[in-house]
Amino acid sequence: MATMKAVDIKNGTGPATSLYINAATTKPTPSPGQALVKVKAFGLNRMDILQREGHYPLPPQAPKTLGVEFSGTIEEVPNTNCGFKIGDEVFGLAYGGAYAEYIVVNTKMLLHKPHHLSWEQAAGVPETWITATQALYLIGEFTKGKSVLWHAGASSVSIAGVQLSNVGGASSIYVTAGSDEKISFCVNELGATAGYNYKTQNWSEEILKATDGKGVDVIIDFVGQNYFQGNLDVAARDGRIVTLGAMSGTRLKEGVDIGAFLRKRLRFEGSSLRSRDEEYQGRLRDKLEEYIEKFEDGTFKIYIDKVLPWEQVVEAHELMEKNTSKGKIICTIG
């Protein structure tokens, strides 16, 4: 049985220091409809930390190896009528397995890597931009003229989301973040209307002031418990609150007032892209393909905070856990 190197976790789960490269990992074999890709780079996502710690329920088709987005070259493809061939430079989204020398993935989730994107840039696109698109349009039902609030404004998904909101014609775009440096980045670099440092400001009160009490039409949240009441307070009538994470916890504090759901006719919906079937993900992949020319002409920018060789994957995870990065953390192989 052929083997490869892949990032593994000592004892199955643990802290960042439990990560190591296992040279005896079984090399996957593609089935019809799939391709074997030799990985050049992979992107880190917060779900990787949760999975490493044993707190992320994996979909049944996901391998135990971490990582859902990558770039690389096709090494094997059983079906030659799928639009891809051996040697093609690609990037894509997977259910898992990207922290490895090789990954098997459905060809419907692959895209041809344009020459103007580096391996590192391409590896940081799929999960980030597809998640932002799903949250904003499919769940948040954003349309031109609506206002948007992106929490964790300097996170990779929100960086993509602010740009999508701008191009989509948002009337105003608000962000929250944990430092004045991040707020400045979101406003001056990304083009957000205004931002609020949650460590020094009451963001919900400030947003209500900025909107003359109207609130915000679409809210995308990754924080959960600590922001639940604030989100209800700042949501506009008929607003949409999209939750993609619960970094502060899932159990609500005593005294939370849910009256706004009725009073303002709000809709609260959660989502996990990884748990979606391939058909659903494929539709979002097709939407991502429409963005390629915007990456090339500079309309959309890919922000990479740090690139590390995969031998330093422990450092990469520790960096993500510090919550100081602005943009993607990428690991390269070879």
C-alpha cells in the first residue's frame, strides 16, 4: 500500500503541539468522478482548530486528516471527460485531507488555477470566499441597497465578505474587531463604512447611533453567546442574522431578551458549509468561478497574513489561536 506524508494528531486530539507529520499515512486513491491532487499549499481555517481539539463533528465522507482548501497539480484522474487532466494546476474545496502531500477530491469542487494567482493565494480562496458568498447571499438574502454587519472583520471570511458587500452595492458595511489596527484595516483598506473595537466600545450601541436606530439588515456572526443579544438589538426590521460559529460559547446567558424576533420579524439561521452535500457545494463553486476575473483585475483582493512551510504547522496553529492575524495563514509543501 502506497504511503505519503500528512499532518497527524498525537492521541487523536490535542493542542497545537500535538500536530506532527506522519510519513506512514496511506496515500488515497481516486474513484471515478474524483482526482488525485499533489498539494502545493493549504489554507488554515478555525474549524481545523476545533477538529484538532475534538470539538468539530466531521461529515461521514471526511477523512481524519485536517484541511479543506488547497492548491496543487493533478496527478491522477480516472475520468478524462471531466474537464481536467494530469498536470493541470488547480485549487479547490474538500471535506478534509488537505494537510497532506496528496488529496482526493471530487472534480466538481476543483477549479483551474489562473496564472495570476500564486499557489499560496489560490489555497486561501475556496473555503473563505465560498463561505462568505453562502452567508451573504444564500442565507442572508442580501440584495443591493441593504446594510451589512460583519463580525470578526479582519478574519478571512469577513475580509472576503466586506469586498463582496461593496461590489454588491451595500448601502453601508459595518465591522467589529478586537484592535484599532484591525478596524483601520477594515475601513481604510477594505472599504467598510465604519468599525468598532469590541474591547473598548459598545458596538451595538454605536451601530444603532450610526443608523439612527434603524439597525442593520444582514448580520454575519462567528462569536455566538456573547453577541447574541447585541445582534438582536442591532438587527433592522425583517433583518437576517447568520451564525457561522460560536467562538464565545453556545449557551445563552440568563436575561437574554428574544422579544426582537417577534417585534422586528427577524430570522436567525446557522450554517456549516462542510456538512453540505456536493451538489450544494458545487453550486457555490460555480459562483466562485465567476469571481476569477475580479481577482485578476484587482476588484477582489486576497489577503495573506503569513506563509509557513508545513513543517511549521504547530506554529501556524498557534498563530491562528492568538487571533492577531489579518487574512489567511497558509502552509506550503515542498
